[in-house]
Amino acid sequence: MVQVSVKLGDDSIGFRVSVRAESIEQAVSLTSERYPGSKVRVLFPIDPESFFIGDQGLVGAPVSLEMPGEAAG
């Protein structure tokens, strides 16, 4: 299981979500399903310390949320 940060929305307006899933591809897919119509992209660089998380938590469950005023492009 992995944990990645994804950005929802465009460059000017959006927010970040940290997602746990079986793969990066699944994290993007689950986020797209949860937020239909939103642009979803993986944020790089991926933090190697928090990338592999084993079997902790629920697959696809958002771990944290960063609101638009706090989001970095």
C-alpha cells in the first residue's frame, strides 16, 4: 500500500488530498471517482519516507486535506 498527495482543481484554485491506495494509479482513480469533474494530478516529488505504508488504514481514504488558501502550486 502507498500514500501519495494529489491536487484537485486547476493551478489557481484547488486543494491537496493525501490518499492511501494499492498503487499510484489506483489513488488517482479513487480520487477522480470521489471528486467527479475535477482535474486530479499527483504531486511530485513523492516523499519516500511516507510513500510505502504497508496495510495501514483504509484504501482510498483521504488522510489529510489542504484547503485552497493553503495549497501550493
